[in-house]
Amino acid sequence: MGVAAPDDLVIGLAIVIGFIVVVILAPWILVGAFLAIEVLIVVLLLPLFVLLRGLRIARWPVAVRRGRTLVWEESVRGWRGSRERMRTIAEAIAAGRVSEVVPEPPGVS
């Protein structure tokens, strides 16, 4: 029963420091790994998404909002088509002909 040898203190200190480092760094390493996987998935799927939009296969959402409330939403094929539909809706709303472009919800008369 004497004083612990310096080697035992160094080993004990290394274990404590290692435990603290693992407890603190492990969550950050996991978050970094998940972030890297997510970025990789986005980078791999982005060219496909752009291609589908460019070939007019994917549809563009056109939404009508009153303030922050969504009033109407539809999908339009092609970027030009969505721009034309937005222009048509905006002109109808400006002229007061909202019912022409945005149908009434079911059950409203």
C-alpha cells in the first residue's frame, strides 16, 4: 500500500481523458458523418433533378397565397408554363377575377 506508481497515474489519466474525448467528440463525429452522407445524396441526385426539370418531365408548383395562408396550389409542366400561369393568375387577381383562376373550395357557395 503505497503511493501509486507514475505509470498507473498516467494510464488512469489517459483513460479519463479518453473517455471525456469520446463522450464529447462522438456526437460531433456522428453529426458530421450524417451531414456528409446527406450532402453526398443531394449532390448525386441534383443532376437528375435538373435534368427532369429541364426535359419538362417534372412539374413546377404554382401557389396562390393570401398573406401567409395558402389559397390554391397547382402543378404546371415546364418552367415557361409555370411563368405563364403565374402571370395569368396575377393579372386575374389584379382585375378582380379571382374566381376564374382559383376555384372555390368544395362545400363553399
